[in-house]
Amino acid sequence: MKPASPQSLALAEIGGLLLDAALVGLLVFALVDRIAPHQDLAWKPFSIDQPLGLATQAKLARVGADPAACRAALRDVGIVSVDQPVREDGFCSTRDTVRAQTRLSPAAPVMTCPLALRYAVWERQVLDPAAEHLLDSDLVRVEHLGTYACRTIYGREGERPSQHASASALDVSGVRLADGRRLTIAADFRKDSPEGRFLRVARAGACELFGAVLGPDYNAAHADHLHLDLSSYRLCR
């Protein structure tokens, strides 16, 4: 039998190393899949009841891009949503919109399903635990100034359409607690108090879920609310 050439031996050795590496990779994947939290693994199913994790943004993007999956995610945690008609008004439109029964007040504003999905995660995974930990009370209501408004940014002629023009933005002005307290962005956001810390934690948590999050630290126009939207760029101020 003709002895193997040095090149063949080298290729066989490389093949063996690649096979070993592939086996190690599969073992590592299986271990991570078994022990890592679901919220950190992009391939695991999404649920609004999952805490925020490394894969939350990727899962929200995937589920939000599928209208049926978005509605199913709301339904799976008992959030009733009612589809809304498509409206076209010049540069403004409402597509893939719902009215979802959350703790927003006024109740069930028209918003895109992806916005409703992210809001639901924010309410359950940021606001609820922060209210319990920092304020020793339960969240009862989240007050807002609106979602859909057919206008440009700041209502200026010639500006690009606002995220509000597609019902992809929500302006949160404050919250009410089970113990009767009412916290507002205008009065409490900058306070060195549990109430102020709660609102700043709420803003920080929103920055992990939404595109642009604008508040009193951004400019005077946002002194009384947190603007949460689905912008493709990330801005947290």
C-alpha cells in the first residue's frame, strides 16, 4: 500500500480537529440551551412575562414584525386587543393597529401592535417591579397624553413625520399607585426621592425596549412626559 503523503496526513489532521471543534460546539450549545435563562436566548419562545434579557430586543423585533404573532403574544398573557381599521391621511397612516386593554389611562388608545407589545413588557417587567421595590405599592394606572396624532415632528411644517403620525409613539405623563399616590413626570422626575428614582428607573427600562425615549433631560418640549417610540435609531435622553 502506498504510504499517505504529508499533505493527506495534514488534511486528515485538520479534518479531525474540525470534527472535534464541531462536537465541542454542539456540546456547548446544548449546555447553554439547557441552563441559560430563556430571555437570554434568541431561539427560545417569547413571552411578555419573561424578564428583560440579552435576547429581549431581538425577540421583540421578530414577534412585532409578524402581526399574528404579535397579537398572540398579547393574548397569551390575557391582554385583550381589538384590531383597528387602516386609515390613510396624507403622510399619516395607521396600519397594524390595535386597542389593547392594559393599565393605560385614557384606556386602550390606538397604537401599532409592536408598540402595544413593547409597552406591555415595560409595564410588567419594569414598572411593576420598580413600584414594588422603590415605592412599596402596586401600579394601578399609567397616564398618557396620546399615541396617534397626524403631524410632523413638533408640528413644524417641512419636518419629517412624527412617530405619532403612524400610532408608533406613546407619551407617558405619570402613574397612579394603589396607595393613592400620583406621580408625574413634570413634578417628580428630577426629585431626589423614591418617586423621582422610580420615574428615572422607568425611563432607563424604557430605553432597553423602545427606539427613542425622550424626557425632561432631552428638551423643554418633553418636560412633562416620556416619549416612547419605535424609531429605527436608538436615543435615550
